[in-house]
Amino acid sequence: MKYKTIKNFKNKLQNSDNNEFVDLLFDFIKEEGKTNYDESVTQLQHSLQTASLARTEDGRRHIVIASLLHDIGHLLIDENDSKNDFLKKDLNHENIASNFLKDFFSEEITESIRLHVVAKRYLCSIDNSYYESLSKASKNSFKVQGGALNKEEINELENNKYFKDAVRLRKWDDRGKVSLKEVEELDTYKEMIVAERLAIY
């Protein structure tokens, strides 16, 4: 990672204005996102495909931003398929992302991100065909992240105020892994993120 620690990167973001914030964030994503998520796409391509689906099929600012940033936790801890232990243990990238972003974005963004992993477990628990539709990497991570939910866990998630957004994000996440698919560039989302930050700060 360009920055020695996650804390250093966070401090840099905290001491920037909104335009500088986005530039720093996007530079980080572009550099760290060159690594592969699986055999089909880089982490950057995956984020852009997921955000593009959210933008086209929903369009609400918070869910598009959440879709764009949902896997930044992988980048922050340098978790990618070049590592021998990739997807062999759960590093809780969703919590790392949510905790990192909560000082910069609204709860509806950070909680949708935090819940996107359990949302996959939910979808696989209620529909076996959903599990069968997943990529090899996503099937592996499903098992590592805890597998199917029990009835209590299903009920708890369904009663969470961010449940619907988390499930939407999850579905786009699982569809955003198409090799060589052309979508909007990262800079397309700069004005959206600046507007979001202006709305909450």
C-alpha cells in the first residue's frame, strides 16, 4: 500500500477538502485496484461494474457510492488473489471498509457495505440456485465467511433497516465480475461523492 498504515491514509483524507478527498481516494483505488479479485476481473473493474449496475438499476446516490466502495476493505488490507491465503480465512473486509468509511460517509452507505457479506449468506440460505450462480471465488468466500444463516440470523437481517439496500448491493456485487466488460470510468463518480459529502458535512 502507498501509505504505511491505514491510519496514515485516513489522516490524509481527514485533512483534505472534498475535492482533494475524492482525488486521494480515487488514486488509492486505481493503484491498489490493479490486483485481481478472481480470474475474471481486477478489483477496480469489479467495483466499477458493481457501481454501474447500481447506477443503472437504482440510481440513488448512497447506494451507488456504497456499490463503488463496497470492497475497499480488500484494498486496505492488501487482500487479493496473488496471496497464498486469499479466501482461505475471513479477514472481515466488510467491517474494515465500514469502519474506515464511517468518518467520511453516512450510515446508509457504511451499513450497506458492512452487511453485503451477510447478505450473500442470506441469499444462499433462502435460494440454493443463488449459490449455484456464484463465481468460484464467491463460493469459496461464502464458506469461509460462515456459510448458510440459521433462522434467527435470517430474521435478524430481515429486520435490519438497511437489509433491502444490502441485498441489492449484494446482487450487483455478484453480477459485477464480467471479463472485459466496458463501464463508466472511476472519475464518473467524483461529483456524486463530492455532493454526498457536502450534504452531510
